[in-house]
Amino acid sequence: MKNILITNDDGYESEGLIQLAKTIKELDDVIVTIVAPTTEKSACGHSLTITKPLKFIEIDDNFFKLDDGTPSDCIYLAIHALFNNKPDLVISGINKGSNMGEDITYSGTASAAMEAVLQGVPAFAISQVYDKTPKNINTYGFDLACKVAKDIAKKFLSNQIKMDKRKFLNINIPPIHLKDFKGYKITEAAIRLYGNEAKIGKNPKGETYYWLGIHPLQWEQRSKNFISDLDAVSQNYVSITPIQLNLTSYEDIKTLKSLEYEI
């Protein structure tokens, strides 16, 4: 039997999580464990909770919510507290919304996969891009995302996909119906273009507050050698981007050598 651990950053009641778990349970000879945050933790990045204790709350058999935990907390604690041996695969998602370009660095969904590979467990993150508003996901559902997740999981479990240490796959699903599926594109992360939007308002006490805005999906191509994740999704392809955790900028090492000295 293969053990698969599932989490997300939208919370344990998210439809994307429920549909993903239902689909992955259809695979032969698998045991699926779900550990998800109690509340939505979108854009929490790769944060761990180290200032207070955390507690698993059992929802159903092999289904837990982590009280006020982050996606990275869910993976870190589940691997060390719920498994005698490490799981064979971690799947993070299905996120409601995209995680492309530099958004990967904000993403709790992607960060759960990061934590998994830091712990030596193969992983992929999967996100459902929506058209204009999150409500539009209801028009096409998670059918395509579930099909892709099942296909990629099977390839991991059969060793058709093998990633080096500290690398994972970041998958984004275009906002289309399953019948319109065109195929996969292996992509690089685009250059996301960001604004600086924040909604200003007053609470009942007259105090000013700010609500950070959600940036529209605008981007630039990073190179001419590869198609980007945002370009692929805009053309209605499923984007699969291999991500590595090594952030070293190797091309700058030589130019910065002049700063070295010894005392």
C-alpha cells in the first residue's frame, strides 16, 4: 500500500480539497490521509508556527484539521506525528486560484510541497485558475484538476516521474471544462507584474484599515527558451513547472567575488 498525504491552504472544508481526496482514493492500493488548516491560509508562504502549540482535531478517519496551523505546519507535523514511515507522496491543493510566476513565493499551497520535499517526500502542488472571480470556478468545477492530479499521482507512484531532492512540481489548471482539455505544457515561472492596490476603509470605531488587493494576472515572458506557466494557462494548457528550493543566484557569484576578504 502507498501512503498519500493531502493538504491545502484554503482550509479543511474547501471543495477543492474534498474533490481531490475523493479522486485520489480511487487509485489502487493507496491510503489517503488529509491534514489541512482549520481556516484559510492563502498567501501565508512557507511559515511555521513556533510561538504556540498546535493540535490535531480529527474530522473523520484519516482526516484531520490542524487548529490554526499553516500548510507547512500540516506537512511537518503530519509526517512526524501521524506516520511510522514517511508517506510516499504529498499533494497540496486543489487551490482555489492560480499560483504562477513569483506568486509561488507567497503561496501556502506551493509551500506545503516545499515542506514535503524538505522532509524527503516527493510532492506536487496543484491550483485551479479562475476566470475573473473565484465564483466562476463553479461554472467548470474541479473535474479537470482532479483528472490531472490523479494522472500525476499515478506517475509519481510508478516512478514515471522522479524529482531530485528538494524539487517539486507546481501545476496550474486553466479555467476550462474537462472536455476542452488540450494537454500539458512543461513551463518556466513567468515574471508576474504587480500593482500596489489596497482598499481603504473605516471600521465601526472610525479607525482606518487597509485590505490588500488581489492582483490581476499580468505577466512578462521570462525567456525565449521556454513557455511560461501564465502563457500556457492562457492558451488553455495545463502548466507543469518544476521548482527547486535552491535560491542561489549563481551568475552573481563571480561578479561579487571582489567583496571577499579575510581578517
